[in-house]
Amino acid sequence: MGGNAIGLSATATYHSVTLTWTPPYAAVGYNIYRGSTSLTETQIVYETTGTSNPDGTLSYTDNTVASSTAYYYYITAVNSQHV
């Protein structure tokens, strides 16, 4: 199994949310989920590789958010067998 992204953090601006995480071992991609309440997240990105940052973390920017709206995110890692 790919597992979950480690140390997920989010930084919001007026029209975007940037997610940053540390990749787990053997992950080749990530599925990103978003919801308006906790435990209701649905998949918004399928097997992205994320953007590599100089500190070894990965990031993804969600530009489809509305201002003044709370969002909940989680990320799952995908391994080479796509699980």
C-alpha cells in the first residue's frame, strides 16, 4: 500500500489553497480529496505527482476554492501497483 501523505499542511489565500506534505516511501502518486465538512471528502485529483519543493516536500495548489468557505482535505499515496 502507498499509505497516507505525512505532515499535511494547508496555506490559504483568497482564491486558492496550497497543500504541502512529506512523501511516504515508495509512493509514485497521490489522490487528493476535498470536502466542505470532515469525513465527506470526495476525490478532486487522481494520481498527481505533486510539485517538488527544495526541502523535499511536495505541494499541490487547489485553485477551485471559494473565498470565505472552509474546506477539509486528505491525501492518499499510491504505489507502483496503483494501490
